[in-house]
Amino acid sequence: MKIDYKQAREFLEKINEKDNVVIFTHTDLDGFASGNLFLNYLNQQNAKSEVKIINYGVNRISDTDTNKFNKVLISDLAPGMIWEDLSKLAGKEVFYTDHHQADAKCPIPEFIHELRTTDQGYIPSTRTVYELTEKENKSKLWIATIGVLSDMAEKYPENNEFLQKAYWDLGLDQESLMKYLFKLNFALIGNPSLEDSFTEISKMNGLEDVVKLAKYYEPVEKEMGRIRKDYLKKREATGKIVYYCLETIYPGLKSAFINVVSGEEKDNVLVFSNIKNQDIISMSARNQSKEYDVSQILKDCVLGFKDGFAGGHKSASGAQMHKYDLERFKERLIQVNLEKYKI
């Protein structure tokens, strides 16, 4: 059932030392930050807790044996990617907050307490979790701000007040925080274990501790430079549509790289592919100008594919397909009439 902020806070306040809680969150910094805020809150409530990182196409909520948990917290996981697993949480108290567009084809079970923020604009999950737990998480404002910025929320006016206050309270401007953001994101990418990454970031007392993660982020910074050169040589452009196959030893670098390039090529529709495992290819699409609905473009391009699905925001979306459908996907992408997808 849909709930508001007051009801969400009441749900969280009922958690205590008798509860065993599992947190499910996403692999990016918005997911890590919101999961970190949830974990810090639960520690102060003296509740037993565990964190599970969900990597779309690699693992699922249903892979976790939830029998020992009586409560579940979920953040930053798109409904289209997890809705089939949500029904398997019946019998538990579940709070789910997310900022991706809901899909009528992916209904959320009624027993789940759902706080969706899309009616307020673009509000990253980290901001929602921080505002729900600000009293307990004031010392974590640094990671809350990083999480919000990691989803490019500064480009949406509805986040201006939150960010301006955070800059003032932290004594740092946006440019300074973005330098920390990149290092944290690269550290996350460079550590082969998502769980270890989450633990190391959770141990940080502030942004100054980022230097402790240099062994992870420095090699990724070097790889980023190599990819930028390769992109300029191998990008395939058809009008405003640009396709590039991103090959790197760091799978997580795809999202970071496309975010940088999309800021430089705001008018283009950028589609990047990356081999996720032996058979599965993942896609990311961006259009910084917000002129075209890239989510619908990806959905139409994977329509009918056996292992194909897509979802996300109109200006930033993702998809997945089997490798044997890649050439069909590229053929469809080249034929896209962008006028049809104008927002």
C-alpha cells in the first residue's frame, strides 16, 4: 500500500532490538548511500541487520533466504526489476522506497509499505532515506549528499534546497564534493566484492577517509582515461543516436563513463553496451537534454527478445538482452525515429 513520509517514519520507529532486518539495495552510489543510512539507523535501534546488494541480471532478492528476517527494507531498486520477487516476501513487514517510475505491468503487492517519490519530481532514494532518518543520521550528511549527487540530482530544481543546505552544513561546494564522488565511485568499481565495498564505505567517518580506498580507485581512474580515447575512435553515430560497445575489466565503469559522456554530449541519445556475463549483455542509455524518452527507446528495441527487458527513467535507462540479439538490437536502434520519442 502507498504510504507517506509520516507513515514511513512510523514504520521505521517501530523497529527495535527484537527485530532481524535485511536491507536490499542497488549497486550504485545512490543504492550504497541509502543502504548505509538504513544500516546506521538500524544500529542505533539495536536491531540485528544484514545488507544484500542487488546487481540486476546477476542476483535477485529471491536468492536470499529471508526466513530468519521479520522485517525488510528496500531502497533504489526499480519496480520492473524486482516486482516478481516482492510477492515472495509475504508474511514479513516490508518498507520499500524508490524513485523510478512505477509500471502498471509490474504491480507492487498490497502488503508492502511503499513510499514512491515520483510525484514530487526526481528525488533520489538517498535523499528520501536521509530525510526519514535525519535525526539519527546527521553525522552521515556527507554520504547522503554524495548519494544524491551521484544520481545527478543537482540538475533537477526540486533538489536545490536540499543540496544548498547540505553544502552549507558540510562547508564544501559542489565541485569539491564531485571530486570525492568520483573517487568513491571508482573505489566501488575497483573492488571486486560489492559486499566488501559496502563495508569499507560504511566504516568511513567522513570524506577525508576516501584516501584509504586509493588502492581501488587509482587503477580505475587510469582505465577511465583509456576508455575515453577508445570511445572517440570507435563510437558509431547515426544522427543524434550514438552507440558504443564498452569493453573493460571493470564492468561497473560503464555507468560512470556514460554519465560523464552524456554531460558532454547533452543533445545526443547515447547507448552503451557491456558484456555482463558469458551470455548476457546490458545496456545503458542517456539523453541529458531530456528531449527524448530513452526508456521507451530501449523497451521498443528489446521488444520480443527472449531475455530482453528494459526500464528506468525517461532521460536515463537500462536494458538487458541475450548476446545473440545484439545485432538485431543495433539494427532497430539505427532505424529509430527520434521524433516519435520526443518528451
